[in-house]
Amino acid sequence: MLELTPKTVSERSALRINPCKTCQPVGALYAALGVHKCMPHSHGSQGCVSYHRTLLTRHFKEPAIASSSSFTEGASVFGGGSNLRAAVKNIFDVYDPDIIAVHTTCLSETIGDDLNAYILEMTIPDGKVVVHTNTPSYAGSHVTGYANMLAGFIRYLADPGTEKNGKTAIFPGFVNPGDIRECNRLLGMLNLSVIMFPDQSGVMDAPMTNVYAMYPEGGTTIDEIRALGGCERVLALGHLTCEEPAEELKKKCKIPYTLLPLPIGVAATDAFVMAAAEASENIPKEIEEERGRLLDLMLDANPYFHDKKVAVYGDPDTVIGLTSFALELGMTPRYVITGTPGEAFTRHVNALLEKFGVADCTVKAAADLFELHQWIKNGPVDLLIGTSYGKQIAKAEDIPLVRAGFPILDRYGHSYMPIVGYQGAIRLAEMIAGALMDRQDRDCADEDMEVVM
């Protein structure tokens, strides 16, 4: 019988089965939720935004607010201009946001609605703002939509005439509120004055009170987005997520940027800390101690990490970070995939593999989880690291799964806990070691049962 391997399976180009991504508007909606008193608006049918809100709500266990242009057959034929004008008026009248962030869907993109023209023709209340970006669902992924929405905010609001404020802009990438809090904590220890954009902390992890707040206290303010034009520099975290908005700010306001990997693991966090400190040797003792504790844990648990085969999947920058950390732990990545298209992903991962001397690893962008499952059947791994969507592979092949990334739908509390920074790496190392040790304990128990029987 012919054994199928990643190199012998014919390329399937016509469709994706169990995609390792979702569509652009999900990312655009999440980016808009990181702006204070912002109402994300989906220019399309109600069914689209219902799915997008549901996915975000299931991941964060928080209500993801958004409105819709509510397309019907008429809008599909004649365009959605009147729907958008009516929607904007109703949103300001009823929900009173400071800003509406409009993103498109497949339907409005196929029609060819000119949102810029629609917005210019609108009567917008004094002190209110409407911005937009184009997010066709049939291109890119939710990561692409997130980047497009950030670029849209910058195009509309960043002011090149802003007086220099001495601050550093931080673009945190597509991460959880807990990751943003961890970045802010490290930056605070370095006494760095920053504008975090966007900032979903305090919005998608808002505390429980006796009163529902449609617009929680968190989020980057409109004034802060305008002040991006007066920043000294930008630290953009995530090569494949934050380069577009950083380039947009540079083009509009001449603000230089440094593109960094998402700070997952030792080397990537080192790069973030040193860039934030502007290569100063005066790193606080507390940060050095955190790094030392991480290294101590990595050494202590090394017998469980060493040469374990791992498959990593999810969003591109998150997967690059997780792969880098797996290599630092002494593990051997065997399959590394993302659903987001773009060969930049494979270049970054292959560079990491070459650095650590790993040759036999399949790396692919625009891949899907059905494909990953077939590879694993023919070349098993010891561990899966990725989103909830891999749990069926883990169950079918009896492989431990460490959940990390977006979305995680079947666990609680994960969005509060960081995977970035040294503290995040400590948490990841503990989760990975725990999963591998549990598997080893179970295997030993099974062997003992066989001996008894």
C-alpha cells in the first residue's frame, strides 16, 4: 500500500476542509473593539455580523458589540448606500458612540460599494467620527482584516501635524487582553511612555459590576489615535500582522517603525525588551529575574521537552512565536501551518528551523486542519499546540493538545492569561510540560495494567 506523506499527497487547491482561519471582518471587528467608545459596523447582511460576534463572544466570554447595515435583496441589487446612511444615523441616535468603524463583507465588496464616498456625503454629528476599511472575506484571513482596520483608523485619524509627544506607539498584534496587559506591565517597568493601539484590555476582559456598560472604560481613545502622528517611533509586534498599519503611519506621518516578532519565548521577548529600552543596558532587576525564572523552568523540565515532536497551527505571528519557543525548549517541530495565505510565513519559520538545525519539518501557509490530520496519521507527533479546532485531531490520534491562540472556544480564563513576555513563556512551558507529563503517566499506567493482566 502507498504511504501518503506531505510530499506525495497531491495539492488540493479548489477548497479548504476545516480551515485554519476565519474571515477578515472578524479581525476588523476585534480591532475596532480596542478603540474607546467605538461601535464596529458590518456593512453587509445581519447573518455575517451575527457569526462574527458569536465567534468573538465564545472566545472571550464577553459580549462583542457590533451593528449591521442589514442588507436585503434590494441592497444586493442597488447597493448599500442608503442602508449605511440610515444605520449611521440610528447608531448615533440610539447607541451614542464616539466613533463608528465600518468594515465590509463579501456582499458589499462584490457589489462594489464606495464607502469613502458614502461617508463623505453623510451628515455626521459634531464631535463624532466615522471611519472605514475594506475587508473582503474571500481574501486573506481575520489577521488581514485586523491589519486593514488598524490602517483604516490611521488613514482617517492620525494627524501628521501633531506636536511631538515623546511617546512610543505599540501595535500589539492580534493577541488577547491578557497579552496586552503583560506588554503594558513590562513597558511600565521600563518607564516607557506609550500609546497602545489598539487596546482591548478593559473591554474584552471588563470586570463584572452591577451595571452593564456598552462601552467599558478600556480602549485606545480617538485623541490617542490622532496623537500617533506625534510619536517618536512605533514598535510593531508581529511581522505579518502589524507591518501594514506601521507602514501606513510611516507614509502618512513619517513615524519610523521597528518590526519585531510577537514576544513569545526567550529570544523574541529579549528583542522586545531591548527595543523598548532602546538598547540600554539598564534593564530593571525584576525583568532579569523573570527571565532567569523562565530559564530555570526550561532547564528543570528539559527531560520532558527534549526531542518531542510537535505540530503547531493557528495565526501566523502566533505560530511563529510558538514554534520559536518550542525550539528553545528543545522540541522538534514536525508540522507548522497557518490558514492565512502568504509566503512570508514560510520564510520566517524556515529561518527559525535552519537556525536550530531542524531539517525534517513541513511548513505551509494557507493550509487546513484536514491536511494536518492526514500528515499526522502518517507521521505522528507527541504534542499539538494551537486552537480549539485541533481537538478532534487530538482525540482521534490520542495526542495531548495545548490550547493557544485564537479561537479557544472550549476553555475559560485563557484570554486573561498571557502567552507573551517571560511570564507568558513560563505559563506556556508549564502547560506544555504538564500535558507531556500527563501523557507519560497515562502510558506508564497502561503498561502496568498490561503487566497485571
